[in-house]
Amino acid sequence: MPFGVSVAEVLDRAGAKDPAAVQVGGASGEMIGRTDFQRRVCFEDLSTAGAITTFSSRRNVLEIVAYYMDFFIDESCGYCTPCRVGNVFMKKALEKIMRGLGEPSDLDYLSELGKTIIATSRCGLGHTSPNPILSTMKHFPLVYSALLKERSGGLEAGFDIQGALDEARTIAKRRSLIYDATYGSDE
């Protein structure tokens, strides 16, 4: 397909069924939704070297993003701290949101951390690794906001203590107090 073609034309020619999201430019590119399918594949709009991935409405956008973040964490050479540590922090914040424990301030945190990683990383991997999260925050804001907890005047727990203790319980071969209270203890 020539540069300048719209994403809608690419999807039509490919026979895409029920496209809901399109990743243009590979894992470090930009993910767009249906409202942006008229955008053009070109250097001035959606630049790519040819990688275009289509996802149907049956796919969870945040699971896709988490997968891409795992890729960047794994591929980081570890030389510079922004990429080596920043991507891990971004993934942890994403997972917090995916578990329904995120707050609106977590979106600000992700945005600022992503910008910092882009500006301070030494190579192209770090300069583009925050893109899966940043582009989906921009193009799929309702996916994120649907999972956020709203604070109501009082304080709400923003930390899942039971979840944090699960690994220690597994190592120590202990069950949680919630399990024992629900199912009884045989000890």
C-alpha cells in the first residue's frame, strides 16, 4: 500500500472484521481507535515502516498494552535508568489500574513518567517504550477511566495489602486470613 493511504482503506483491503483498535508502527508505534481510522499512514500523520496490527472488539486493549510493556522491559539493555526502571514502574501502575485499584492521579503519574523516559533515555527503545501506554491513554481514555476508583471525601485504600502479601504467603505455604475466614482452617 502506498504512503498516504487511510487506515480505513488498509482495513478494508485486508478484510478486517470488527476492527476496534489498530497499532500502527509496531509495539512502539501508536494505537488508535475507530474514530481515527480516517487518519493517513504517512510520515506527517501515522508513521510506520509497514507494521500495522489490527485488534477486534473482543480484545482487551490494556492486556495488549501490558504485553507490549513486558516486551520493552525484556528488551531493555539495562544501561540507562529511565528505561530499565521507568518501564517497570509504568507496567506496575498499569497493572494497578487493570486490577481496579487505580486513581485519577495514576494517569498523571503515567503521563509524566512516560515523558521523562522519552526525554532522558539514551536510545530509541527508551524513547518509544512508553508509547503503548501514552497512545492508549490518549485514544482510549474511557478504557482507563472505567477502571479508576473515584475518591469520595474520605480516604480509600490505594494499596492492595492482600495482593502484596500473596507472594510471601505462597513462599511460606500459608493461606490468607480471608481464605481461612471464608473456608475455615484445617490447622
